[in-house]
Amino acid sequence: MTANAQGDPPVSLSRPASVSARQRMASTFLAMQERNLVVYLAFVAILVFFAIALSDRGFLTTDNLLNIIRQSAPITVMAVGVAFALSAGEIDLSVGSVVALAALTSAVALNEYGPLAGILAGLGVGVVVGLVNGILTTKVRIPSFLVTLGMLGIVGGLARRITNLQSVPVENDFYTGLFGNGRLGPLSSLHLWAIVIVVLGHLVYRQTRFGAHVLATGGNRAAADHVGIDTVRVKIGVLVVSATCAALAGMLYAGRLQGARYTLGETDLLTVIAAVIIGGTSLFGGRGTIIGAAVGSIIMGMLNNGLILMGLDVSMQMIARGGIIILAVALSLREGAER
């Protein structure tokens, strides 16, 4: 505050700074809304393209659209968990291996001890792997990229050894109904799980203190520490959420396929990361959207379904996913440079 020579009231020097801060906040908000709009426009554009190109192959039928969402359900569930991890400034590369180990562990426990044991064993794999990832990242201070990359190999190896590369059948009607083949009207249990996890994830992300702390930690960890946020607990928490969502996805695979195998989830990592980044979650932390991650997973599901109906093989699907990831990462890097 300063006063002029004639004794006029003091003039605030902080006002321009506050106006600038408000302008930056408004600019950031508009940029986020624009990015979210792009996601939904891309969804509509891809839907319209395949609807026209595959009009004679049933792409736009209700059964096929529901099938896309059903087949995308495990990816959607994993995308929710990965969105939490990325928003906090971390990444989880072990989700694909967790899918396989959780599915196999759940199937073995189910066949030996019943449905409750199978469910607890499967989810327990996710919790344990997530805790190990989180503790090594925060306490030992190894970057989560390296921790989860190493865990990808460890967990993948355990998935191969646990049954000596043998598939495990899942024949319990309660389990398969709960995690794969059950129905509520036109919706299967896979649809319902995807809806529940997305809604629950969105509410936690946007309406709870934990969600606010996740965004604060990813946006500026030093500032978050300064205001008293336990960023160590937040980072451990998001890695547990990510691994547990992957474990649930493995159980959904086991329920739908009525069996578990060490190959489950091995090609899902790129799809999940693409879905989350396409959906508007930043690679640099501090910004994300659970609804966008779900839309991103459906976009990836539509692409896979459309490419299959067009007669393209798996190699072309992999090329398409890789190209999408490069484009999404390029956009995210550009946004990060502007921040």
C-alpha cells in the first residue's frame, strides 16, 4: 500500500497481481473445459465414422454398443485407478500383471475355499501390490515409474509360477454371476461394475478431502506439504487404489471368461494409459477426470470393435493404439510446457 504526495488514500499495489491470478485461474478453467469438450467431440466423431463406415455390419445396433461397453468394463475399472495415480503425480505400470495374478489367485482360492475367499484373495493381491509400490515409492524414494516397471516383471513372474502356466477354471455360479455373466435387465454385471466404479471414483475424486489432496499433491507437492497435507499417505493411497482396481478387473475377466490364465491383462497397459490420457488426465499430475477416463476407455473399445468389424487384425489394432497414445502424450506434453 502507498500514498501519494497530496495525501490521497493509499493505492493497492497487490490488485494487478490478484487480477492476474484470477485471469490465470480463468484461463486454466477454460482450457480444462476445452480439453474435456475435445474428448466428447472425439467420442461422437468416432461413433459417427464407424456408424457410417460399418452401417451394413451392425456397428450401431444396441447389442453391439452394449457389447462394446461390456468388453471395455475391465479397462474402465483400471482407468479409474490409473487416473488417481496420474493425478497425484505417479504412474502405475504394473496393472496388467496385477490383473493376471489377481485373477489366478482368486480362482484358486475360489475353487479351494469358496466365493468369499476367492473375492478376498483377489482384492488382497491388489492391496498388497499397491502397498509395496507405494512404500517403495515414498519411503525408499524410487520413482514410481521404476518401481511399478520392476513390479510388472515380479508380479508377472508370480502369475506364471502360481499354477505352472496352467489355466484355472471358474465354475462357481455365484462368482461368475457377480463378476461376469449376471444380468439386471439389459445390463450385465460387467456394465454394473463399470458404472459403480466410475460413479464411486468420481464422487471420491471430486467430493472428498482425499480427492482434493490427490489433486493438490499432483499439482504442487511442496505446497501441499506446506499446508499440512500428508502427501506420503496420498501417494501410497493412489497406488493402492490403482492396483486394487486392476485386481478387480482381473476378477471381472475371470468371471466373464469362466477361467483365469497368466496372459490376462498383458496387453491392457497401453489401452488403459491411452484411455486415461485421452480422457483428460495430465501426465504431470494435478488435473484429471474420472468421467473422462471412462469415456476414453469406451473410445478405445469402439476403436477395437470397429477395426475388428472392418476386418483388420490385431497388429493393426496395436498400431492404432500406439498412434493414439503418441498423439495424446504430445498434447499432454504441450499442456505441461504451458503450465
